[in-house]
Amino acid sequence: MSQSAILPAINPLLRRPMVEQSIGWSRATIYRRIKKGLFPSPIEIGGERVAWPANEVQAIINARIAGKSDDEIKALVTELEAARGKAA
């Protein structure tokens, strides 16, 4: 049995400064895009702290690079957030 079959995939959580650096947006832009449905909402990780799953940030970056429309990205955000509940 391969090791990947035993261990779950690791999906790190990124804090806001890392998200800002990764995507090139300011804090205000990230939260504005969340409000418009163009970026996933963060996950509460305790102590009034939030983070984003790295795979979700990467999916948005990939969609932007691919030239996806805002409507397509909104659909992607909906899919990403819905998948959170299924992953648990």
C-alpha cells in the first residue's frame, strides 16, 4: 500500500498576510472580494484568528490566470465553500 493511500492529503491553512502575499491583494481588497462572492470566506481557527485553505487560494489564482470571468469565479467560490463540509 502506498503512503499516499494511508495519509490524508495535507492542505495547509494560510493566514491573511500569506494570502495577501500569494494573491497580491491588500486586506481591504480580499474582504471586498469576499463580500462580492469572488473569494472564499476564511475559516475561523480560534482566538479570533482566521485562515484560508491553501487549495482554495490556489484555485482562485489559477482561475484568474486562466482568464475566468467573475461569474465563473463566483461559481468556483461556491463550489470551494460547499466542498468544505464534505471534507470533514
